[in-house]
Amino acid sequence: MSETPPAKPARRSGVVVPQSVKWHGRLAAALIYIFTRLLYATIRFRWDDRSGLFDQDLSQRVIFAGWHNRLALSFMLYIKYVQSRAPSRQMVALISASRDGGLLARTLEHFGVSTVRGSSSRRGAQALLELTTCAERGYDLAITPDGPRGPCYQVQDGVIAAAQLTGLPIVPVSYHLNWKYRLKNWDRFQVPLPFACCTVTLGEAISVPREASDEERARLKEKLQSVMMEITKD
């Protein structure tokens, strides 16, 4: 009698599925959204737009690049500064495929922001393809150039790659809060406090040619790093 050959182990597909949140995560996302809306209503804003893209023509779609530790108000700022003047504009944000990213993605749904899940370590190539498709459909994009793991205030390659593939200019964005609480995590995440004054700065727009060489991409990455730091005040 012949022996039955052992079963072959199942092959892994290699597909990384973004992690979602359970009911308590969905509840937390709703509470974060409500808290942010209430907090936003108490804050005074000042605007300094150096990009030159929104003075007259609001048809140009862009990639907004903002530091990870300033996510708290970023999407409310988009509603306030862009959608208030061009209601048809919509945004897609690049969010980590991790569980923490799942909570943020759920929160952004309440703001009307769609998400693409991925980072340099998980779903990176797939996320870039999805962002390109979203850009072709007329969405603005939002990327944290130092997220989701840092180092803090260090621009990574992803935002440059996205700009080259989509053809959209990068608009650096940062803001300064005169009253805030900073978490003790890797990026010292900034939590605005009620009745703070927020100065929002949009830096010089940076375009990455589709045919850019490695050397040109490196130069533009350094330029973005310089502009981001110029408009960032802690």
C-alpha cells in the first residue's frame, strides 16, 4: 500500500490587506470627529498662502504635504480653505495600512475624506497606483511626508514618487499653534487646546517632472525638506 504524500503548504498570496477597526474603533472615530469639530470652532486662524495656486484659479489639483504631528486640524483646514471656495473638490489621503491607520481612515470618513491605505513598508507600490488613479479622477491628494513612522520632520521618498507619477504639484502645509499639548510619541503629536491661535502657512509649490532622473528627484526632495522646515515653527 502506497503512502499518501504529505499535503503541500498553502502558498501565501503576498497581498497585504489593510487592517480595519472594530465597533469600539468606529465609536472612537466618531468621538474624535465630534471633538475636533467642537474644538475647531473655538480656534482663531491666520492664513499665509505662498503657493500662488489658489489666488484666482481653483481648478489645479494638488498634493498637500503636511507633517504627521499636525494631522489634528489638517482636514478641517482643507474644508475651510479649499472646499469653502470650491465645494466640488474632494480629497484622498494616504494612510497607513496598520490598525492605527484604520482608526484614522474611519475618522476621515466623517470629514468626507477618502483614503488609500499603504506606506513604504506595507502596500507601498499598490498605494501609489491607487493614488494615481484618484488623481486622474480629479481628487486632491494628502500625504504626510514623514509618516507613519518617521523620523519626525524628515521627508521620505513616497511624496516625490507620487508627484512624479500623478503630475500634480506638491503644496507644503504647516501650522503653528500658540497653545497646544504635545504627546510623548515619536513625532510629539500636537493636540490643539481650545481658543488657540493657529497660523497656517502654505509653502512654495514644487513640481516633479514625469521624466525626472534620480538626481533630480533627490534635489527636489531636498527642496521640499527645506521648504517644509522653513514654514514649520514649533
